[in-house]
Amino acid sequence: MATRTKRPPKRRSVQAPKRRVEQKGIGRWWPWAAGAAALALAIAIPAVILASGGSSEEAAGTAAAGLPDTPDYHSLLVAASNAEAVTLGTHNGLYQSSDGGRTWRSTTLAGQDAMNLGRAKGGVTWTAGHNVLAKSTDGGRTWQDVRPDGLPHLDIHGFAVDPRDQSTLWAALAGQGLYRSKDGGQSFELVTREVGAGVMALTVTPDGRILAGDMQQGLFTSADGGKTWKVTLQAGLMGLAVNPKEPERIVATGPGILLSTDGGRTWDQVLPLEHGAGPVAWAPSTPRVGYVVGFDKTLYKTEDGGATWRPVA
């Protein structure tokens, strides 16, 4: 666990270039991103999702202090009505905390890859990853396997639900591009190969903008449904989260924790982290609260909208 600091570090501004991306290319590889990539991709396990049946005792593990001892941390989701109830997605399935991240226990999808977690309106939860696409309608207690038409494979590194329409889903496929479903995951169609092949962080804002964080090329933004893209931040990213009450407030993770209060036009690095950071999520019921998982195996929490962060004891 990282040592608790007595005061927040000084903010360092991160410049956002104003150039349009016209063709697919490989940009500069940030040194920290190479380590994060190795951590994220080292144990891809092909598997077939099955609905998680059985009793809660069979599905749940024993709660233990601190983050789970797994080789990777990939995704976070905070319960809609409880800011202390947090779900962590890993290559070894899901872990849950009921006390704001102080203790964790294994729950469902054991041995499966929960590289992404997303919530749609109506109580539907999605997970996606290496050979995984599944949805739950009971808060993650059981999962339904989804095998849609239109995807060349199910190596989904980035996944997002459109907040305006729960039937519209976005999937960034490794080495392929960005795909969209308009029928709740029954089928997908290719939107672009320009963006998506290296995307690890994906989100959609309430005004319809698509934000795609590429580990090599930076943050791409599209305001026209993925037809054209601009690079809006030159930093390799692993996570993105739009605040549920203030959509102009966005947290990005990669070279530490970054915060934008103007919808992603400008960014401040509010917490540099030597080993980088990945999973990030806001608490819908308490929008000033958010969580980030650092690759130093520390869970960080904000209670002031992302301006400052502290390790969770």
C-alpha cells in the first residue's frame, strides 16, 4: 500500500494539441504505458461465459483487507445507490467491496475476464473483455452470455454504453477498430478502423461525444458518431470516467490521475503516479466521490470531484 501523503501534490498542466487525425498511425509509446500494457495483457485467458448460478455462498469469497491479490486490475463500477459499494473487474472475475474499498471478496465470473464494466439505464450491467461479452439484470449476481453478429472476434479492450440510449453500445476490438451496436448487443457494425485498435479507455458523454483513450496515440474525441476524430490529449490512457452530475468533469487515468473540468478540452494532472493508474469510476449517488486503482496496488478516493485524492486505508 502506498504511503499516505500529508498534502496533495502540485498540479502539473497537460497540454492538449489541436490537430485533426487524418490517418491511422502509431504514435510515441510512453514508457509507463509499456509496463501497464504488459500488466494488462499478460494473462489473456480464452473462456466461455456461463450464467453464474448457485448460492451466494458458493459465488462469494471471504472478505480480505486491501485490493485483491491478482495480476491485474481492469475496471471499476460503483453501485447506483451506494457510494461504498464498489465492483472491481479483473482477469480472474469480479471482486466487490461494501465498505468503500477497505475490504474485498471474490464474487462472480471466477476465472473470466472482466476487462470492462458498464451500466445501462434500466438496471442492466455489462462486462466485456478477452472472449467475454455478458450482461446482468440482477446487479451482477448472474450473467447472460452474449454472442453478437458482426464482430470478427471478442477481444474487447474498450466498451461503453451510450447514456442517452441503453441500446447503443460501443466496443473497441484489439487490432481491429471501433464497433457500434444499436440493438442492445444483438449485432455490431464497424464504425472506423482509424480509432479503436489500441483503445483501452472508452466512454460516451451525455451530449454524444465519444472519448477513446489509446495507450499509444493519446485521447481521441469524436462529435459526429465516430466519423471524424481529433487528438485532444497526448498521453497514453487506461481509463476514462464522466461525472454523472457534472458531465464537464472527466477523470482520465494513465500517467497518474488527470482531471478536466471543461469536458476534456484542457487537463490537469492532479496526482502523478510512478507506476500509472487504470480503473476509474464515479459514485452515481454521491457524484463528488470517485475511485481510481493505481498500478502500485493502491485504491485512491476523491471526495471533492477529483481535485484531490487519498489512498484508501
